[in-house]
Amino acid sequence: MPSDEGALDGVRGENWAPAPSRVEPPSHFRRLWAHWGRRRTGPDGGRFPPSSVSRSRGRAGPNTASAPFWQTPPRLPFNRPTGASAYPAASPAIGSGSRLCAFTPAHFVHPHRDSASRPCAHPSAYPHSQSERCIQRHRPDREPRWRLSGTSISAMASAPSPSGPLTKVLLVGANGTVGSVILEGLVQARCFDVSVLRRSTSTSPPTDAAVRTVSVSPDLPLDELTAACEGQDAVVAAFPLKDVSQHLRLVEAAFRAGVRRFIPADYGSCDAASPQPQHHLKLYRDKTLVRDKCETLGEHAARDGKPFTWTSIICGHFFDYGLEGGLLHFNLDTHKAQILDGGDIKASASTLRRVAESVVAVLQRLDVTRNRAVYVQSFCPTQLEVLAALERATGTAWHTQHLDSNAYLERQSKLLAEGDHEATEEIVFVLGTVDADWTTRDGFAMELLGLQDEKLDDVVAAVVAKHKAK
């Protein structure tokens, strides 16, 4: 008889059926049969006779005229409660974003459905991913007994599992360009108890009165960071990587304090782990050091039964911020644009609001985002498509200058080597324009996070209107 791990292959997908050579069910189905076997509805709507089931081992007996029970799907769960009060009410915060497990066989009625057999919100704060399925005893007050995602049951039993949704979130860098928008998104989500970490010498204006402030020394020592992370479920980093050692200490502090999810300051404009960013800028080599630290501590946590996990969010250029500030080389004052390599290369980009939405979505979907990088976007246009949107928004034809990206990159790299640090932004502009199409990446996570593309024309029009109002 096959093992439990091998038997899982026979229960994936909609057409659920074990291999023809099997003459008895896998052991985990025998366990289900121990609970369901005596009250099972047969494929013809009637009841199996008691003699058709061996109660000692849960296998088909000699009087069974039809196929083995694990090949004949029941029509309904057993002793199913009826009426609107039979199941917990759907959460308005989850409602429309919830869906059933993609690999749950069609003949299993999912336990989280209402009395009209419509999908309702899962009790946890995230939908199941397509790589997950759950089989649960028909008890709406219980979590799934198994959650399978391509790993063995024994491996998953040894991995730490989150014990409910995250509530306490510590944000580091709340007054920055990205951090201020992330803070707003966390507060507006209305499901987090948000705290902000600030240096004791900070002169930044105070944050929202409802947000607690935690003060630490300016150099962010490890002991103070660990104390600040104590009692937090998640830590979100959103401050610049001017000193990578501070980010490395923050990861270590989150691990020591038992934080369940850490989000590093990975964000834009390109994937730091790609060869070109690694070659051209120390910024991206530093980002990779932080991600490597997260991976190492995540492996230690899984081995030692600690709760630490991490997620990197990679979003491409900050589109609205870069468009308004000229970082994308579209000048809203002179109506001039610099176009790289013909302007027909697609590149993912995100508004600052999309970055905040992604952080919230990751914190609400712990299982499917653990220990991985996710790629998000607001849209994936070419430079020429952005130019056309700008011409529609301004009602004016723009002047363009076409550049070779390799020559431009080489020139800016030489300037940086000579000490011109402004060349860093120029290099970031090129890298985020020619090597940032997330739609081709395995980690493209828009559907996973419940996000949809924004409309390019709407975002461009809003940026143009804001610029004119200044």
C-alpha cells in the first residue's frame, strides 16, 4: 500500500480518483471514513447497508456492489446543519475577496459555505491559494485538519504554524515617502494595532494620535530593537538602506523577539537579486544581504520551531511619485521625455498606494506569502504608452529624445565611480525601465494578494492635475 505522501497524488484536482491499481484507500481517507462511514450517503442517494463497511478498518466490505467508497463521491456532507445561522457570518472585510480552495474536489461541499451552498468568507483573514486545499471534518468551528501545499504531511507537521491573524504591527520609517503611505494603509485597514519606531533624535512631526510611538537610540542598537519588537506580530521596514547594518540588526531583533512576519525595505524599483542591479549598485547588493539574512533566519525558525517568517514585496518604480518628481524622465513642465531603446519595453510600476495595499494584503495572507518574494504592480506599460497617456492628460504633443540604455547606463556608472552620487537615481531609472516586467516572473502575486491593475490614464491624469494645482 502506498504511503500517505504518495497517496496525495491521487487526490489533487477536480477529477479526484485514485490510481486504478489501488484496492484500498490511503490511510488518511480511512481516518475520514472512521468519522463519516456510518452515516455516508451513497451515490444513489440512499444509505449503504451496515455490512458494506468494515468498521474496524474503514474499507469496502464484500457486500458492496458499487465502486470502492473513496471513488464514489458523496452528494452532501453528513448531518449538515441548515438555515442561515448554521455557519459563522461572513466578515465584511473579507467578503468579496474570499474564494474556495482551488484544488478542493467538486464533490466535497466546502465547510465554509452558507445554507444556499454559496461561498462565504473563510474564518481566517486570507483566502486559500491555488497551491492549497483543505479537507475538514464538517465542523465550522474548527480549522482544517490538513492543509496541503506540495509538501509532505510529516514536513508540515514539523513547521511552525501561525496561530491566528496578525494584530500588532511595528512600522519602522513611518515618516518617509513610502512609510507614510504604508502607515496610512495600515490604519485604514482597521484590523491592526499599529506602532511606529522612531529615533530619539527625530524631528519629524508626530504620527496619528491613535498610533503608539516607540523610541530608540539613533544608531538602532540590537538590544533596544529587540525590546521594541517584543510583543509585536509583524515588523515592516520602510526606511532607506543608507546603513545596511541597521536593517540587518532589525531582522535579527525581529527573529529574537518572536515576530511572526518581517517585511524588509525591498520594494522598488527593480529586483535586487537580478544580475544587472547587483553589478551596478551597492544599494541592491545591500538589499540582497538583508533578504539573505531573512532567508537564513527563516530556515532556522522552521527547523527550531520558532514563529519567524518573512516576505519581500517588489513593486517596480514608484510610478506616481517618480512621474511627478521627474525621476521617470517625463518632465511635466517642459513636456519633454527621454525614451530608452525605442520605448517599447514593458515594465511593472506601482503607485505608493499600491505598495501600502500590498503590505496589508501580505499581512492578511500569512500562509501563502511566507518566506518568499512577491511581485506586484499597478500596471505594466511601455514608455510609449505612458507618453500617450500624458499627451491625453495634458492635451499637448510631447517632445522626445531617444537614448540607448546600455550607453546611458555605462555613462552614469562612470559618473558614480567618480563620486557623483546623483548618478544613482539615473541608474535606478534605467534598471527599473528595461528589466522590471513582473508579469513574466514566477512570483507574480497580483491574484494571490487579491489585487487588480489600476487604470494608467486615471493615475496619469491625477498626477497631472496635482502638478498643475501647485
